[in-house]
Amino acid sequence: MTTESSSLLQELLQSFPQLRAQVYFKASLTALSHAIEDLVLAGTERPLVIANFQQERYYRQEAARYQRIAQCTDRVYVLAAPETDFASAPAPYATIGIAPTDTLAQEWHLAIVGQSYSACLICREYAAPVDTIDLDSARQFRGFWTFDVDVSRQAASLLLDRIVRYRPDLTAQIDADKQRYQLTARPKDAIELGANPVDAQLFIDRLVTYLQASQYKQVKAYRQVVEQERRERLVNQISATVRQSLDLEAILAVTIREVSQLFGECRCLLYTLPRELSGSSPLPRSECEFAPEASLLGQNWQLATHPQFQSILNRGDIIAIADTSQDSGIQSHPDLQQKLAQAQIQACLLVPIFVGVVTDTGDCQQCLAVLELHRDCPHLWSVADRELLAGIAQQVGISLLQAEAFVNLQQLNQQLVSIKQTQSNLIAIVGHELRTPLSTIQVCLESLDSEPDMPIEFQQSMVETALADSERLRRLIQDFLLLSRLESNVATWHMEPIDLADAISMAVSHLQAAAQPRNLPKVIVDLPSVLPLAIADNEALFQLLSKILDNACKFTPPTGTITVTIESANIPADWAKTDIQPMLAVQIIDTGRGIEPDRLETIFERFYQEEGFLKRAVGGAGLGLAICRQLARQLGGQIWATSQGKGQGSQFYITVPVLVD
């Protein structure tokens, strides 16, 4: 058996010179083939049907149709270059596997021969689609189709001869078919050769239907292209708009405005999320909304932080819920179900806003923000809507990252300015604080050295002055070293239960002893009779209380008072164990000069001096309160101050963890 054969198209064109071959697209030939096959499906005859599909994969696309044709006639032959077990697979008709080198593997044939009509379509592939258009429907074929009886019977006879070469076992059946359908008779020997009563209207109707369907597909494809182009243009427009600003609020407002134009019937909500990334200063909490009806702004609304959604969004997946009342995940969280019901949300879409590709491990990958869409009725979110919002989210994410980088840059600039100012303050204050006592010590020592006959009382005064200023220098250097250790986190603490009343009493006694002979304001200690034990380092707590009391004495006249008490509002009533570490607040109230409200945070900065360092009425390098804040934080508490302003006194609060039995 040979696998080579001549072109069936060329043989028929040579046998029938009146035939003219034309070039057809595959879509047109498919419509013609279906229209011709419909003559079999709609008729009552049992004609001979022979189809050559080139490759098996093309036959597979029409296999269901040929199952129906096989129900109308018992004489069906299908040829194709096999790619699986096509030739031996069971079928209600004969399947013939042809060699890939056979010319039939490049040709497309359909021949139908009946008692009262015949038709055929004979083509050979002419040109494949260009590389830039990978469409099967764009393949081109050269050939012809006709209802001519002579041509159709000749085509059927030649195809049967090709079948016998591959399937000798079908020889007897094929000979019988040739006799049955008069394929061996010469044209002039057949009485009904000139008659071919094809139902032209049926054929035309079927052909028009297929052509119309093809046109509808083209229109649909064109609409999809137009819609895709519109969406891409919208994404580009939003991208260009949001990138014109580095302001967070402006970016959110522009995004909501553009999205609301597309989804005007939805509530659109966009908000930033906190994140913990090293070396990054997260964007501040911010939100923007478009609400056709009830607004959710200011209600701390963040579906993205709920456990039901958080892990999904952190993977970068979009959450689309068509009906919240039917969603099993939401129903498993009654609190979430109630929250959605109160906001009248029956359908929602949550789009995470990321930058870059989300890794499988999720290292340092958290949402910058989340875009939410809400509807008050069930709604099926389309794939196109989700893809559009994903594209918008990607562009907004880049803009938010740029805004965050700008915020970081501003903070770095502020830090540089602060560092420069701190450096200036350090040089000025430390220079002044060091030079003044050193000068005094030097004068005292020089006087003692140059005046050996100085009266004993003057000598004693000189020595006391030198010792006092040397102590001042010692405290200054000690404060510098302590603050450096605290800010570098190299200080080590031994946390243990401590009697807070004893610690306060010790700090007050130390203050009064160190102040002699200086007059101090009256210090009142008013503590509850029963206090829980504080959990702290004894030395650190002593330094913290001592420095706060010393600071209060500096700015309170001798006629004033300083009161140390416990703010009862911060003490748990029954000291019951809770999930939160119980804290006790020590309150130090003075009747001194007070603090302006806008300075209540600044006073805890390093080298801060309420007065200019050359004009101040009290000494110090401005390190005491900065040390106090560091000590309070490292002991697990906080420190802050309140005041009504100048001349109104001040109140300092120190929270200390306490032990609960």
C-alpha cells in the first residue's frame, strides 16, 4: 500500500475543465460544509457521505455532528491523518487513517451522493494565517463546491478508491456502494444525471444562518476588543491622573471618583492598611468613599482586617461575593454577618492593592490598601469587572508606594533638620554646661593656690563651690552616658516585684537630701493604703522617679507644692487578671510655671530647653525628660504630661506594670 497520492483537486480540475477554483477562508468553507450536510440531516434519503478532515483534531470538532449524520444513513466514511487511535476507535461509520505524507492530509473534501441529489466540496489548503494572527478561521483554501451530479460522483469514486488502499477489508462494501449509487456508470448511461432536485431554499436558509452566526461572532469579538480597549484606556487614564500627585488623600479621591463613574450603583470605599516592613514608614490611616446612600466613613469599617478575608487578600486574591446571605464563609462568622446586614450589603467585591509580585512565602508582602465595592442586592461580579479593577489596583498601588516614598523622604528630611538642630543644641548647651562649672572650679583652685593666707572660711567656701560644680559635671556626663545606653538598647534590667510606696519614698528622701541647703517646695505623698507590687528594675524606677521629682522642683517655687499620688482611674477595681497587662499610674502634680499645651510632647525631646540656653533661669542640658521617656518605655510603661499653660502648673503621669496575684 502506498502512502503517496496525487491531489484529488487537481484530478477533478483536469477531468472537468469548466470548473474554476477559488480561494476561501476556513470560516466560509465551514458554513458551506454544514449547509451541504444539512441536506442529509433534513432529507429522507440515505445517501453516501464521504468526508476528509486532513487532521484528526479537525474531525474531533465535528464528531458529534457526524454521529447525527450516521443516524440518517448507513454509508458514511471519514478520513483523517490519525493523532490518537482514530482509525480503530469504535464508531457507527468507517474511519480511515491516512498517512501524513498523503496529499489528502493537506486537503478538505466532502462528497454526498444520493438517488435524487449530489453535492461536493473539494479544497486544498492554500495559505496558513500570518504569524501575527493566530486564528484557525483565517486559514485559506483553494478549491470549489458544486451540486453537479457528474462532478460529485466522480469525486466520491476517487475518494472510495483512496479508501480501498488503506482499508482493503472494505473492498466488497465499497464495490457494492459504487453499484448502489451508480458510481461506475458513465454519465450518459444514468437516466437521472441531468436532474439534481436539491432543495435550494433549505440550502440557502442554512447557509445564510451559518454566515449570520459567523457575523454575530465577529461583531461580538469586535465589541470585546472595543470594550477591552476602553478599559485599558480607563486604566491608563487613572494611572496618569493618580501619578500626578504624591498626596495620599488626592490619590484615594481620584481613584474613587474614577471607579464610581464605572460602578455608580455601588458604594465604593478605598482605605489604607497598616503594615510592618523594615525600613519603611507606613502610610497614615486614610480612607475615601463614594456612597449613593448610607456612608461608612468614620465607622472604622475595614472588611479586609476580618479573619475571613485577611489571609485571602494577603495572597493577592480578589474576593467576589455575589450574595452575602448565601456565602458559607460569612455565615460561619455571625459578627461579620451582622456587620454586613447593618450596612445593607448583599454583594461585595474586595480588591487588594499590592506592589510587585506576591511571593509564595509571603515574605514582607502585605496590602497597601483595599478597594471595596458594595451593593444592596445580590450581584454576580463579572470576570471583566474583576480584571479591570485588578488593573486599576496595580496602578494605584504604584502611586501609593510613590506617596509612601515621598512621606519617608519628608520624614528623613525632617530628621536631618532635627539632627542638625540637635547638633547645634548639643554644641551650645554642652559647651555652656561644661565651660561654666569648669571655669568656676578653675577660679576656685587658682584662688586657693595663689592666696595661701586666705581666711579659712573663704577657703571652705571655695572648696564647696568647686565640689558642687564638679558634681554638676559628673551628673551631666552620667546623663549623657545613660541616654546613650538607653537609645542603643544596651542597658540591661533586672525586673522584679517592687514595693512602689517604698520606691517613691526613697526618691523623695534622696531629693530632699541632695537639695540641702537649697529650699524645696513642699512635697506631699498621698498613696492608697494598699498597693500591688510593681514589676520593674529597682535602679531604673528610682532614677525615673528621681528625675521627674527633680524636674518638678526646678520649675516650682519654694512656696509651691508637689503632690505624688496614684491616679485611681487607672487601677483595676479588683486587680483581676486580664489579657492586658494591668498598669498603675503614678501622678506627680506641681504648682509651678506650667507648660504650654503645644509643648507637651516636645519637652521629652533631647536637649529641649523651654527657655533659650543662655536665658534660662535653671540649669541642665535638657536630657532629663528624654531619659525619663526611655526609662518608662523600657520598663514597659509610658510617660506623658498635661498642663493648662503658663502659670497653671503641670501634671506628669508614669504608668508602671503591676503584679496581680
